[in-house]
Amino acid sequence: MVQVPNGFLRLSDAVKRLAEGMWGGLQRSVPVATVKHASQNLSVGFGPWRERAGQRLRAASLNGELLVYVIGQPPVSSEQCATNRHSLATIGPLVVPVNILARLITSRGSFPDQPISPSIKTVDGNEHLLPLLRGGLLILRESDFKVWYRLERANGKWASQRSRLKIGRGRPTKQTEAIRTAVLALVRAGEWSGKASIGRLHRLLAASGRPDVPSVDTLARLVDRFHREIGEPGLLRIARRRRKQT
């Protein structure tokens, strides 16, 4: 089994840290709260949070913000296995070029720790890199990740930093806590769900006499972000098919 060298992180560990930063401090998502209620000792995370963090990490690597390395062991022949003469010394870490990263198969939009079925075409014919990707691990240098993480946090755009959004920078956001609370109340009362249109949600909020109802587009973004944060099933918007014009 390939061991991660000191000073490096598995991609999955980096994703976990990033997700904790992006969403930390928020109340548990509905699916997680349900599972924890049934089994309090179970360690469980919210999948969409990890997915978003993994997608951001992948984007950073493709943009050159983070270097991704691979570490593995040389392939072992049957004769070497039989005579036990094969050294298990690892090879790497080696930097995986961005053009090769872009060809790697993703899982829910992010890189898994072990690359999925890389081929000779994936690596541009690099026969030295191919066996490492086939049997190795993708890792990050921990010091690089920490620097990048601090820069990301400094942007103040994480859901966990919602109180900082729009403060002192242009117009205040219309995606307020009051609107979020009103939307969630309508969902839980069965008056609206993601199966209906955003326009209907907008009309329901306006009919309640609220003076702060945002535009339909802003409301759509609020609902999508709210669903990512808490996982409330009724907030999941279902794409509606447009009627064909005759």
C-alpha cells in the first residue's frame, strides 16, 4: 500500500479540510441531522458540501493555483513477486502536468485519491507516468494547500462567512436571513417546493406583504445556495421542460 510522505495530503483529506472551512459553523444539513438522530455515534458528512469543495480544489489545480502530485510504486512482474526480490520503494512525488490533470476522469466533478482508469492517451504517451497514475495516489503538498486555503478564506465568500458578504462592498445583499427563513417556512408548510416555479415562490413572498422580496433571478440563486447548505429536499429545484412552441 502506498504511504503518503510527510508534508503531503491525500486529496480527500484536503477536500475534507476545505469543506469544513467552507461550511463550518452552519447547522447540520437535514440528511445528516436525520442520520445522526438515528445513530449519534456515527461519523457522517454532507455529500454536497464535499462535492463543492472537491470541485473547487480541482478548479484550483487546473488553474495552476495548486500543484497536484502522484506517488506510487513501480510495477511488479510475476517473477519478481515469486522471488521476492522486488523493492517496494515508492516513486515520487512527481508533479502531474495540468494538461494531464484535465483528462483524468472525475467523480462528481472532483479528483478521487486514486485516478480512474488512466490510459496512454490520458498521459500523452508518457509511459513513466502511466503506471504511477494507475496504481498510485494523488496528493498535495500540505504547505501549498495551507497557503492557498488562507487566500481562499480571505476572499470572505464561503457560506460559513455569510455575515461578511457585501459588508462595506457595494450594495447589501438581498439574500437575507429573513428571506431565507420565509422561504424555508413556505417549504415546510407545503406551500412551495422546488417542483414549482421560482415565479410562484416570488408571488407567495410578495403576497405576504414583505417589502424586501428580491428579484426572481436572485431568489433562484438564494434557493440553490440554501439547498446546498442545509440539504432540505423541498429546496431542490427540478428543471422544468419548456413547452414546444407551435
